Amino acid sequence: MHGYIKADHKDQLTNRLRRIEGQVRGVQRMVDEEAYCVDILTQISSLIAASEKVAALVLRDHVEHCVKESIRNEDEAEEKIDELVAAVERFLKV
């Protein structure tokens, strides 16, 4: 089964990922310029938060489409629920 991203979410994800890409370049520049460590850590914290927002949006689409569809098809429901739990555990680093 292929993934599914809602059209309006795809634009949001693309924009967020481009911003994250810019943030990464900014952190690289800060390291190159030997910026203050706490300032670098602050930017990395922002990167992590932005990445988590992207992940949450992808997770939402997965639940609303893939998981919902598999529950309608009872034969696939248990497998898809296990897959979802594993994905959330990876996301939460459990």
C-alpha cells in the first residue's frame, strides 16, 4: 500500500520541510562561524520541534486514511493497528 498525504497537507509539509532545510543550513553556518553553543542548541531545538510537527501531520494523514480504510476492511485491521503502534513507538522513541 502506498502512502497518502492530503493535498492541502502536502503543501504544508513541503513548506515546513523547506523551512527545516533552511534551519539546518543556518545551524551549519553557526557551527562554521563558531557561534555560541547555547545559540546553536536553541536552533537545534527549533529544528526538532519543526520536524515533530511534520511527523504529526504525516501521522494524522496515515490514521485518517490508511488506518481508517484498514478498519473498514476487517481482514487488514489488526495488521494496520500493529503498524500504527510501532510507528508511534518509533516516533516517541519508546
